[in-house]
Amino acid sequence: MDLAAKSALLKTTLQELGSILVAYSGGTDSAYLAYAAHQILGDKMQAVIADSASLPRAELAAALAFTAEHNIPTQILQTNELENPDYQRNDARRCFHCKDELFTQMEQARAASGFAHIAYGRNLDDDGEFRPGQQAATQHHAVAPLVTAQLTKAEIRQLAREANLSLADKPASACLASRIEYGRSVTRENLSQVEQAEAALHALGFPQVRVRHHGDLARIEIAREDLSRALTLPVLEKITAAIKPLGFLYVTLDTEGYRSGSMNDVLPTSAITPAAR
């Protein structure tokens, strides 16, 4: 199918669903799904954003600004994954426990409000990645209209551009917990350290960054096209001055640059096979 046909299939899929709650993170995929659902279903849809310490305040504000701009009805759910010892343990199943909490609350909200389905922004490209949260979505019978329409990440961005959506080219932004090394407990304190460190790097002019939390050590990933600018003594000094006061003894710059899911490199193959997802 060409993109026009896929867009038409998405419209048909949403119409057939009738009414939905959309798990909305503020990223391009879920934002486009929420936008499209609102265009097709009107008040028979609602965007639902999970708020907890793992969501940066800047991301929450941006997500709410987008739905306000497009008059998309939005509900904020206060999720409690940080109270779950299985989530705190931070093993390869952390994302499952997070999404299980989200979809459990969304199921309760769906039943209370009379919506027919819960939906999330999984796209066709996600099927080739390690995403244990998809298992939680399956267990809670969440539907994935973007997959039904056979849309890839690039195609969703293109549709968002055609709709003149401001976040069409927004960089990917996983939750703050994805920055904590596996096996290190996820706490409000280390999530806050990461959030403040990444905000400091953004303020220094680096739009695509990750601060990987390894206890006393902060490992910084910067987009490869920005590495040459970072690798000067004056800039390195600014980075160190911004990051060390947040509670890190050591600050390192990862020479491979930013790459999504780099924490998964240390997981054994058995943990990221389809059966483990």
C-alpha cells in the first residue's frame, strides 16, 4: 500500500473501533494517533497520559500543550509503578510492569467512562525491537491502529508533517527509567538526577541526548552530529560543571554517541527473545 491507502485504512480502523482511550506519551506516534482519532471520532476518544516521576516535567508540559492546541480531550492518570518492587528492581521486565500499571488504570477508566477500547501508538517498526511493554498491552487487549494500518515510524512522521503537526520531527524520548542501568533500583532520586542532567545538556544546546545513570558515573550520549562540538575543552568543562553537582562523581562522554536502547546491550540474549517480551 502507498501512504494514502494506509492513511485511509487508519481512518477506517478508527471508525470501526467506535470509541477509544489512547495511551498518549507526547511522542510523535501516540500524538498522531490521538490527533487522527480526534479527527475521526470527535468526543468519542480521549487521550490518556500517565504521570509519574519517570516522566520529565518538560515532556508533560509539551504533551499537554499539543492536545490543548488541537482541542483533544485529555486525561492525566497518576500511575504508581514506583511503588511496585518488581518495577523498582529494574530488570529486563521493568517496562512490562510500567505498562501493566498504565493499562490496568486505563482499563478501569475505560469501564467507568464507557469507551469501547484502549489503544496505543505501536507502529510497524516496533515489532523488531525489544519492547516488553507490548506484552502488557496484549494482556490488557489494547489495540494498535497504526500497526493495523501498516504504518512505519517514518510514514507516521510524514503524515504528521502533512497535517502540520508541530511534533512531526520530535526526537524520540523514552521514559527516564530507561536511563538507569539494569539492576540498579529505580528511585525518585535517580530519576530526578537524570531529568536535571538532560535538561542541563539541552540548555547547553544539545537537543538529542541521553544521560545513562551508572551510580556515581553519568555516561552521556550526544547525537553523533553534535559530538565534535562537545569534544572541546571549554564545552566539556561546561558539561562537567552542570552534571557533577547533581550527585555524580564522574562524568563521561560516550564516543559512540546517542543510540536508542543502548542499555539493552548488556542484556543476555535469553532476556530479549520474543518469548521474554
